[in-house]
Amino acid sequence: MINLPTWDDSLIKKYNVSGPRYTSYPTALSLQSGYDDSALRTAVNTSDSDVLSLYVHIPFCHQLCYYCGCNKIVTRHQHKADTYLDNLELEIQSKAPLFKHYIVEQLHLGGGTPTFLTTEQMTRLITMLERHFKFNSQAQRSIEIDPRSLADNMLAQLHILGFNRVSFGVQDFNDQVQEAVNRPQHMDDVVALLKHARELGFKSINADMIYGLPHQTPESFAQSIAKLIELSPDRVSVFNYAHLPDKFAAQRKLKEADMPSPEQKLTMFKNTLEQMTQAGYQFIGMDHFAKKQDELAIAQQHGQLHRNFQGYTTHGDCDLLGLGVSSISQIGNAILQNEKELKTYYDAVNQHSFAISKGMQLNAEDQLRAQVIKQLICHFELDIAEFEARYEINFKSHFAEALNALTPLAQDGLVVISEHKIEVTSRGNLFIRIICMCFDEYLQQQLKTARFSRVI
């Protein structure tokens, strides 16, 4: 179990740099063009897994949230989802036979807004998946929910369809904040939805919050977190809003003058950390919290936590198959991504049944570094002897550059490097991404030729 984070203002300011979230290593930024269905076939044939995690991307949203940087299409035309499901079915029909020996242990619907779908469209999607894939009867089925976009009886229908985990995008309970980001929602409605989900018997109810939005103050956000704690979600993600108006046009609609200062943002996260841990939540890492009896927290306590493109997970032995526009798969040692633009995705599945456009085949060094990064980002310590035995390497000579890069972090008390272990300290676990960056061979190559902006 990780140490409770120790807050140090001087270190926060010193190490306030940008860096990957490491839902994969190498990260998706390293993917190259030129990959197609043959790469997927090869990956399946060489993988030693027989369990599968499915991710389905639903790109549509009814309304544009100004802060959003997701791959989405804003529309009020519901029939577009029917067209999307038609094309998605073509992709499923072509890919599913490759996975006939797999059992699906996990299903996740993300977006966009998966609950853009009507209950009929959602039923069609799940029926389609169940027809083509073999599901474990106890499979984890989760979905991201915009509280404002639920069709009538959708929560009940999701439960009937076998969903047992729901994640609500709350972001903030303050009306002024929600109006500013074009996401008006009433707190009472959100509270009622979370309570209804509990009454229906969902196994896990999760919530996402964002700090750094216009009109937020440390005091107002602390009130929102307090309200959230009263609702007692099983897991909470508290994300730092990244203002990148040059990259995301919608963010230009936000007034920077209304946004909290960097110092206020730091205070918001510091307060959140204190509030969540005092309420009995375990700090999983970065911006994630879970109740101590949640399987995510238990997995971390027993050294069995994993991380993939869906974030922290207990299903580390699963291959991941992404379906839909822009989705990413990780099968064996291959990472593959579908076309990112909807029209191009449609053209690809209609012409070739597959829509893979980018990818990467991990070599032995990639796999080794991926394991090091996963161990550190999930468990905040690494047994050097265990890695030496498993990979037949001399750890200190093999990772001489990485250990050298860690030296100043060790001098600042973020990590302790001994003969047999690398341990992230309570002062260092807030900086786990920076610690992992030291082992990122691709990033280290980029650092020689490029400069990176600070996070805030």
C-alpha cells in the first residue's frame, strides 16, 4: 500500500512539468502509420492471452462542453448513431472471428458520450457484441455517463443489459462553473441519478471531477468535493483541466480571466487530497481515489494493480480490443489504432471491414520498460532483483541513464534507490509521472531536440 502523499510547495513548483499519463508504454504518440488488419491477425496469433477487454468508442455528444479535448462529434441528429452502429457492426463482424477463443472479462463504453444512444440503440449495441463475442457471466461492464444526456429509463436498461459499473461525469456542483463551460446541470438532478444508480444495484458507482475551470475557487471546489463525499461514490477521478486553446477550438470560448490561478489550482488539489483521504479513500495515484474496500484499492494493496488505455485496472492479463472510430487496441505486444476521423473510419470499414491506420510492434526493450513503468505507476516501488531474474539483465547497467536521471529526484527525497529496490516516497508519489519519464526511452530521445511546456 502506498504512502499518503506529502505536500511540498517548493517541490510542486520545481517539478511542475508536462509529461505522459502512461496508459501505455510506448505512448500513443509513438504510433506510426502503415498498419492494417494483418498486424492485428499477427498480434492475435502471437499473443498468449485468452481473455479480452473490449472498449467501444461512441463519439457523439448532444452539446459541446467548452473544456473538452476528447474525440467527439456534436450533433442533435439521433439517426447518426444508427449509421454509426451499422458501420460498427461491420467492424465487429470482421474482427470477432479472430477472438473466438477469447472470453470477454471486461467491457467499457467511452466517448464522446455513450449515453447519447437511445435505449433501443444501446440494446442493439450490446446484443451485437454478445452475438459475436463470448462473455464471462461475471464480466465487468462499465460505461461513462453524462448526467444530462440519459434517455428515459436508460439507467434501468443499462442494469438489465448487464452493466455493473457506471461512471458519472460530474465535473463540479457549482452552477456558475457549469454555465461557463456550457454544461448546465442541476446538482439535485445529479444527486438523484447517483442515488437511483445505487438503488438499482450497480456494483460500482464512480464520479469524475475537474479542477481549474472558470469561476472555480479553492473554497467552491472544496464544497463540491464535500458534496461528492456525501454521495459516497466508490471511485473518484479528479482531473486537472489543461487549457490548450491552440489545440482545441472550443476552449477558446472560455475566458482565461475567469480561470483560477496556478496557485489556486494547486490549493484545490491539495484540499481534495486531504478531503478524500480524510473521508477514508485510498489515493491510487495521480488523480484517482478509491474506497479501501474497492477492488482497485485491494489490487494495489496486494501488488496486483495494472494500467492500460482505460486507466487503472484489475484486468492486467486481458488483451484489449478497441472498436469504433479512434479506438486503440493492445493485443500481445502490438498497439493498434483505428482511423480517427469518422468519414475515414466509415470508408475503411466499408472497403476493408477493418479500420486500423496506425500502430507499433513492441520490441523486447519496449516490453521491459513498459513493465518497469507499470510497476512504478501502480505500486510506487520496484524490486530490482526480481526484474534482473525475470529479464536476465543487470538492472543498474541496463538502466544507467534512467538511474542517472533519477539522481536529482532522489536528492530531493522523491525516490529512494537502494541496492535492491527503487521506492517512491510519500513526497514523491505526486510526481510519479516524472519518475516514470526517466525510464521512457522515446521521451528521452525527444528531450534532446525539443522543449516541453509546463503543466500549469
